Amino acid sequence: MSVAKSVNGFLINQAKDGQWWVDSASGENIAGPFPTEALAIEVASVLELEHPAPKRRGKDKS
């Protein structure tokens, strides 16, 4: 298995059976399985997050 790639806020993971999945940042399966990593990346690139990613807290607080 390879290291997960992040595409458009989603993670591309390869399962033990060799299939590829599009997962949320929390690990929930969103789409798949796909026969190739390229196909999973293509699907993830057009998906939209239901909720925007939380804003990072920094020194500048408004």
C-alpha cells in the first residue's frame, strides 16, 4: 500500500486488494473502488467538500 495523496481536500488510498478509494480527511469512504489511482484522482478533483475545512488559528485573531 502506498502513502495517501491529498487531492482537493480528499485522500486517495489504495486498499489491500489493490483497488483505489477516495476518502474524507476523517477516513470515511466517499467514492470507489476504482481500478487505477489516476481515476480516483480524477474523481476527487471534481468533488466538493460538504463543509469547508476549518480555519487555522493563528496569532492574528479577528
